[in-house]
Amino acid sequence: ILAVGSIMAIRASTIDEEITRAEAHAKSLALLLDQELSEQARAVSNLGQATRLLTSVTPQTLAPVLAQFHANQPVVDRISVADRQGTIIAADPPTNPDGTTSIGSKVADRAYFNQALTRPTAFVNPEVLRSKTTNRLNVIVAGPLFGPSGQPEGVIISTMSVKDLEDVIENFKYGTSGHAGVTTEKGIVIAHENPSFV
């Protein structure tokens, strides 16, 4: 009986250690994703402030600024600007792989659009949204775009595909059979090794 009790105590201790390691692994993944999204929000906020230096906010003046931003942010799939009415007036890249474009699309019905117009800095939208033009699930970072007058003239929209999150979590394996997934604050699975869970 003493030997069985010792074996059970060792087994329980080993299980507790594995749970502790798995929790630490999950926390490091969550920290990595949080850092990346926070960096994106800072970058969008900085872009929104930098547009004050433009002589005017037009598709032509925004195009090189968006192209440079996009080149420096490899995890961003698209960077767009919507005017105060919610119409996308500029984007980089300007077209999707299938030749369609988000320019001209309306985003005024999206909650993040109205929130971004009233906030001083960019934020990560807590909901994952399906793109109106590509039908892909996206994480949105949105923030105000300030014009030369210092007043908000539109909204900057940075989109990152959920597929990019899947690429990140693919590198986080735990042991021989453990894997990671990503959920929203509401517990909705948005990225997982098994696509049927999404």
C-alpha cells in the first residue's frame, strides 16, 4: 500500500509540473501575441499623427505614406484609410490578389470605425471580422487619421489575417501532442491547428 501511495504522489507531482509548464508556455504565446498587437496599435497611432504633416489628405498624398508603412509592417496584410463618411479612399496594396479592391468600400457600419473617430489613439478591435472584399477573417487595428488642421479627417485601418496568427501558433508546440490556439475575449476560437475548430 505504501508503494502505491508513493507512485500516486509522484504521478500527481509530475502532472502538476506538466500543467505548470503548459500554463507558462500558453502565457508566453499570449504575451507574444499581445506584444505584436500592441506594437501594431502604436504604429497606427504614429501614422495617424504623421499624416498631420501632409499638405492635404487625398488618395494621392496618402499612397506613398501607406506604401512605406506597409513595407515596414510585414504582419499587416493591408493598410487602408477611410474618410469621415466611412468610405475607403486609399489602401496598400490597392488591389486584392483576385483583382478586386477595397477602395470605395463602406466601413461606416463597423463599430471600430466610429470608435476610432472618437479616440485619440489606435486600438485593437476586440472582435475578429470577416472582410467585405476577401471574405477572410481579420484582426483590425484602427485609429484616427489627423489632417493638417490637427482634426480627425478619417480612420486608419490596419488588417492582419487570422491566417497570420495561425502561422505564429504553428511554431508553438508543447511536447509531442500539445498545440496552441487563439480565442477572442468571448471565447470564440479564431486560430487553431485544427481548422474545423475555427
